[in-house]
Amino acid sequence: MTRVRRDPIRRSRWARASAGLALALAVLALGGSAADARARSRVKHAIHGAGYHPPYADIVIDDNSGQVLHQADPDAPRHPASLTKVMTLYLLFGELEAGRIKLDYDLAVSEHAAAQNPTKLGLRAGQTIKVEDAIKGMVTKSANDAAVVVAEALGGSEEAFARMMTRKARALGMTNTVYVNASGLPADEQITTARDQALLGRAVQQRFPAYYPYFSLPAFAYRGRFMNNHNSLLRTVDGVDGIKTGYTEASGYNLISSTRRGARRIVGVILGERSNGTRDTHMRGLIEQCMTQASNERTATAIVEREDVDTDVAVLPVANFSLQSASPPPAEAAAAPQAAALPAPAAAATTPAGFQAVP
């Protein structure tokens, strides 16, 4: 009798498949999903070595009083990374409020937008994307291609839009922030501070209460792809209602976080942590530490855009910046709105360039 020898490679593949199926069934029995099973079976490796120490800064502001509850190097220059998209969205919300665009308008995708580095939605040149989908893609996936689509629609080019962003920063009192792109992708000249980002985080809530809830969106489904919000504190910390994460190699792990409990609200900013986990743990500690110090009564004046400021004046030259922490990152803390009265611009009579009106 001839004995048939089985291919060891096929046996190995069958064994791996059986093991994977068993794991998936076990997780499903516990209420999970096959996708969860695959994710849990993967071995995670650290992105950075022990020597990774990006320049650090943080601040926590009581939104009711405007008082600083905690700070570390709050005025030191740092790279914003994808926190940049908060300003991109601030300008977009202004156009929506003014009625010059609508959530169901189609935005044209250019070759420049489609060519952006990840993270992104994978838009292709010649396609269109709804304004609302672009918003959701930015607040959840932190989609760089969507940010550039918005920039080109509102400013004509990303470069021109970045100048609009910097002018808006000056009008808000963000005196140490310069934008050179709409996404936050690496750029030496793109500079901000923890204090400026906290101001922006408060301003977008006060100025656009109808649109701010987009920052609390837990997930987004687009063209068959399901994307969770990168801000895990939305799912794990009581009262957190936004707003944005960011990361580049130069910036480290950044976060603007807003937390409301009862009548109290605080806005915290961390720039330059060493990992997502360290950043989130640190912010949790700051929230618990500072929330009890926050005021129950609103005494701070509304944040308004100044019309008398010279918005073309640049911040300190980049050459004068020192992207170093004045002190090492602090130890992790133990776990312990009204709309601004701004006149709405007159609505444009025609559909802006870069948009396609939807009947």
C-alpha cells in the first residue's frame, strides 16, 4: 500500500487556521467579535525606544473662570501635529454658520489632497466628499486628505488657507501659533503652545456649540470602512466630550481634552508625551486632580475674535524658538457654553469655488 505524505506547509496552515478559529469562537462566546479576536492575538511592539523624549508641555484651564489650574511650560513652542485640524474645523464651522456652505455640499478632491500621507480616508483625485463626511473623517480618523480638501475649498490652496488659519489664530489671541498646512503633517515652521491650544479648545466650544459635538463622535463609517475615534478618553473617562489627538515624531503624542461634570468644565492640553498610553494616563490624572478645583459659576468673559488686532503680524521668528523642555516631563498625576457674541458674516450669493451644490 502506498502511503501518502501530507505537505507539512499545508498542515501548518491548517493548524494556524484552526487556532485562529478557536480563538474567534472563544471571544464570540464572551460577547466579542472575530475582529476583536484577531486584534487581541497580535503582538504589539513599541514604536519608540526608551530614549524617546519629545519636548513636553501641558496646561489645564477652568473654562468657567479662565483660571490656570495646572501648567508646565505652557508658552514653550511645540509642534501641534493633528491638533492643527481643530483650527481647520474652526474655519469650516464659521463658513457653515454663515450659510456660505452646507453639510451636504460636495467637495472636490485634488491630486494634492489625494497624495497626502496617512492617516487618511484614501480619497482619490477627481472624487468628491460631502462636507459632513470630511468633518467626521477629521475628528475620528484624523484624515489628512480630508483636511486638505477643506483647505482648498475654503482658501483656494492649502498655502492660502494656512495663512487664513494663522490670521484667525491672531484674532483669537493665539499669539504664538503659526500654521503652514491644514493637516498637521510634519513642518518645522508649524508652531504652537499649550496655552494657545487650550484657548482654541475653549473657543471652538463657545463659538460653535452647534458643531462642537462632532468632536465627541465615537466612530465613523465611510465607504465600507469603520473608523474609531483616536481619542480613547471619550470611551473611558466620565465627562470627556472631545476634542482631538495628534502625533508626529517631532511633536510626540498630543491631546486637547474637554471634560464637563455638572456645572464644571475644564480644558486640558498635553503636548509631547512619549506614547498614546502615557498621554492618556497623564490626562486622566490631570482631569481628576483639576476638576475639583474648577468653578461652578461662569465668571470668564466669552472668547471673541478681535477686529482691532494686526492679524498679519507674525509670532517670534522660528529661529528664536527652542523646541526643548525647560524641565523634564512631570510625573504622571495620581488619579486623584455660551456662544461668543460675534456678528455673522453676510452670506455669499454664490456657491464658493471648490464646492458642488447638492439639489
